[in-house]
Amino acid sequence: AGVVADTATDSFRSLGPGYTANGVSVTVSEPLTPSLWAALEYTNGIALATEDAKTEGLAETSAGLHGEAAEAITASLNGRVLQTGTKLHASYRWQPRRLVTAVDPYDALSEQAFLSFYVRQAVRWGDRLPPGLEATVDVTNLLAEGYRPFLSADGRTLYLAQSPRTVQAGLSF
């Protein structure tokens, strides 16, 4: 039926006709303060789309995927807190809900879907911690937008998403 399920990873692949994409992105950025920048990006390209239905079978949805011309807009703020050295990035990317892939999947920020944040902070505690130690938090698709539920043949609900909601954090040396 054009769907290959992988029970080991609890994921699936959807097989379909060839898909190619192209597009163009234009970005304008402007400093708001010496340590804060605002940027606006407009993207026009080809993305995989499906009909706007509530829930349907995975095989039917896979067969109905098609390339479609679409547009996306991303607004972002990038900055640094001068007193602490904290680096910040916040962005929101909007694109039509019927799309199941990013409009420009090869863009450097295409994985930062919808509402996303990135914070990087130097960690210091006198001489007790090594120099250059930094804590990072990366939150992608905080509002879990862009998810399209599809029902598999065995009755389990699977999710085909433009970008999953993720929270990653750690230390870098």
C-alpha cells in the first residue's frame, strides 16, 4: 500500500512517486540594539501537500500526496545578553497547514519549525568548572503545530509532521 512500517523504531516510511523541490528565500535583517537583531524571511517553493481532511487512512493519504507551490514566512530575533553572555534565538515560521514538508527543506533554518527557541549560556563557578563550559537548551516546534494525524490499517494513530516537537538540552565543553 506504499507504506513500510518499522516496528523496531515505531516509525514508518511512505513510498510514492518521485518528488523534487525548488524555491527561493529572501531574508532581511535589521539591528534593533547593538546586541539584538530582528530578521524576516520569505520563502517560495515546492512542498508536499495533502488534502485538508481531519483523519484518513495512511495508504490513502500517501497516495494523495503531491508537490504544491507554497509560501512560508519566518520572523526571528537573535541576540546576546551583554552582562551574562547568554545567546538567544527565537523564531516563528508560518506555512499553510495542508503541507507535510517544509517549503524550503534545504534552508539552514528549515528545521526550526513554527515556534522555536535556542538559549546558550556560559556556566561559571569560580575555578571549580572548566573554562568554556556552556549549557544549551533547544526547543523546536513548541506548540506542536503542523502535525497531521493519519490512521494506519491496524488502527494505530501515526503522525506525519512537518517538524516534530523536541526539547534538547545539554552541556558543551
